[in-house]
Amino acid sequence: MSGPGLVGVPVEQGTSHKELFARDGFVGPVKLLTKQQAVFLGRHLLSARTPGPVWEKSVAAVDPRAYATAVNPLLLRLLRDFIGDDIILWGASVVVRRPGEMHPWHCDIESCAPDGGFVSVWIGLLNTQKGSSLQLISGSHTYGVSLQEAAARQGVLRKDRTDGVVSRIAESQRPGAEVVQAQTGDGEAILFDGRLWHGSNNVAAGGPRVALLLQYARADIPVKVPDFRNLEWPFQFKEERPPAIAVSGQGDQSRNHLVHPPAMLQPNAIPSTAHPIDPSSRCEEGRSFTPVHCFLGRTDNVDYLECHYSILMPGFSPHPPHAHLDEEILVVMSGAAELVVADSVHDSNPKILAAPAGTAIYYPPYQHHTIRNVSVEPVRYAMLRWRSPAISANKHLPSRFVPATWREADIFRGPVSMRMLSEGPSAFLGKLHAHVTRILPGGGYKAHRDAHDVSIFLIEGEIAVLGKSIAAPAVVFLPAGHLHDMRALGTEPAKYVVWEFHRAEPEHVPGEIRISAQAPVDLDTR
């Protein structure tokens, strides 16, 4: 298949996407996400909690990342071609099929009325390949009857709808009916008419296949919630209407229960700020762990960013190995700790990393980790956590470990010396950059503004910044666009770790990861 058209959508020569959809009832595969974005979204949707009393197909009404996928510009352009300018999103659900698991042939009950006006979008996220993808009966949307009704007329129950049986039923509707096995991969989608006969049988080896099913309708069509206790013909419906979101043009509140899209938390903008850490601080009697808030908010580059430092007493850990959506940086500011990096909460052989002051580590989303104090003195460490709606890049930074050896290494030259550690796209950033800096007493740099956010973890010495004198250990944060300079005070060099946050654009796919000769250690345990 070849010809002009939207990127990722195969088109027969001289045939438009609209004509193909009208004839076959489906179009695809359409490349909507990079493989890395698809895997990230799949892991997120499997881990996310769905809040609120909503039905199982309302993931996009409560999850900003699912909603952002549903309003992909390429996707909306195709949908407008197929069902018009006024479109609602009424269904979004995560579909998991384990190896050997079959989803019987069917028509989606909500969308298979003969008049049409519905489009479903099936997006493979994890372990998607030909043997695990959708199966479709090409042209079955024109039969004027759902598969369930046609099967009922021939006395065939849901459990008995094998490929051969369904082919025979389809032949009774139209000779020459064709079973199509969609050849999709992770990040690729099939758009199909809501009346189309379809099913799946995961015969592929490997882990479970995870897909996101998005379901749209013309805005003037009322959508009802089926009574799923009855999956055979005739269908039964409940009185309630599912929450729907207008994603193109105008919705009609009199026809459907329209709701607002889910919103990311939008805290206040973070100002330039500095937070000294008392190197003699301890927890109160009877406490083993004390977090101290530094700042929380947003910047021009990161929609949610939180920083705190913690005091951890000898012999303790703040929590077992855990994982979360947020990306995270941890820097040991004083004392000596151990970092634990695990494959899962049940990992019996996690990586154990010695972490004296000056050690840093980056954790991507859902990397299991913790810290523990095996020394005889308190450990003080600072943490940054962030997230954004955009899922960036075709290749993300893995966990990165920065050993404290940079403090003593012969890598610095001149009054102000910087050595890059690494940079590359992360899940929520167009680029995450790390370097270490040494400034000799009296040295520094002039006032300037950066287009990126700068976080500084001061490990040694004393600096003048933001009109203040700051002694190590300390955390300094400089949002993009804020004027700042830097000068080393006292008689000893100032040494610090810098992490820069560069914004991710929704459709931006940055370049490859770059690592310097002073690179940290990759810890990609996933």
C-alpha cells in the first residue's frame, strides 16, 4: 500500500482515508506515539488509580495523560473526516490480554446501532504485535446487523464464536467476507467504525498485551451505558449516561452528560529560592525520619515540581522500595547512605550503591528505589520530584547514578570549571542535563538569564547568589528567565551538582542521549 496521506497511515493509491474507512470500516495502522511513549503510557495506566464513581470506560475523564492521547491532533483530523466536526469522547478503557487469552468476536454494544456515527480507536501500548492485535471483519459495518444479533439468529453463543464460526456467519451476510489481522506495534492505532465485527486472540509469546481503547461519537448521538450482565442479543441498557468530553466542535448537553477534561494540578510559580541545610540537624527524639519542605509549584518548563530535604537517622530507611509516576533526583548532602535500586517491590537482589555526600541519582518514572542509613550518624539528602502532561521523546534516560568521586577527581581547570555528566530526553522533559561545577574563591560568573530551570545542590564551600551568602550544604533553585549570578566566598572552593530542566513540547522528539567522559553509571533495571 502506498500513496500520499497522513504520516503513519497507509493509503491505497488513489484512495482517500475517508473512502477506505467507508469501504472497509477501518484505517490503520496509524503511528500515534513513539514506542517509548507507548510503553510509558501503558505502565502509567496500569499503575494509576482511577478516582471517582465512574464506569470502567471513563479513564480519559479522570486521567490527564489518557485525555491528552485522545486529543492527539492527527487522531482528531481523521475523526473529523469520518464523522464530522462535532465529536465527543465517551469511552476510554485499558484493555489487557494475557498470552493465550481470547476476547470473543463481538460488536461494541454502545456503538453498533445501524445508523453509525461512532468511531473506536485501539492503540497498542505494550507487547503489541500481529499475534496479539485486533482481528476485524472487513466491511462488516455495512451489514446492518450486529454480530451478536446475527449469531443469535443462528443459535451461536458468545463462547462459541471462533474465527471459523464468525467467518461462516459473515459469509451469510455477504459472500467473500474477509477476516483481517491488524499488524500493529506499540504506539500504533487502528481506527474502526463502531459497528465493525472484531475480536482478539493473543497467541504471541511474552507478557500481557496492553492497549488503550478510545471511543468517540458524533455529538448529536445519545450514548447509553449497557447492562454488561447481558452480553447476548437483545441488548439491555441502563438509564444513566456515561460522562463524555467534547473534543472537537460543539457538544450537546441535552443529548449526553458532558464533563470538563481532567486537569493537571496547577500550583503557583516557583520563585528563585535558596534553602540551607543544617549539617548538625537531627530528628526529634523517637523519630527516625524527618522531611523538611523547600518549595512546591510550577515553572515555564515543568508543570509540577516539589523539593524537600530529609534527615534520616542511623539504621533506618524512610520506606521499602517503591515507585511512582514522578521523575526524581536525590542528592546526598551530608553523611553517608546506601541507595537501593530494585526491579520491583519484591526484588530479592536489588542494586546497593554506597552514597556518601555528593552522590546523586536520577530515577525515571516507576523505578523502584529507596535509601537507607547504615552509618552511625544522621544522613541528610535533598530530593526533587516533577511531572508534566507531555510525554517526551523516543528514548528516555534510564536511572543514572552519579558517584561522589567527582569531588576529589582531577577534572576541574580554571577559576570556574564545569564538567558535564549527562543529558538527554526524559519522560517529562525535552532534555535533562547534569553537570558538576567547581568555583575557586573569588571566582564566579556574571548575571544572566537561562531559558531552562536550574537546580543547584551545594556540597562544599560558600557562595553568593540571589543577594545572599549560602554555605554548604544547601539547595538553590533558579527558574527559567530569572536573572542570577554566582560567586565563591571564603577560602575554600565551592563545589556543587547542577541539574537543568528543559521543556518538552507535546510533539517534540529530541535527539539521542549524550554522556561525557565523566559519565554517571547507567542503572536501567527495567
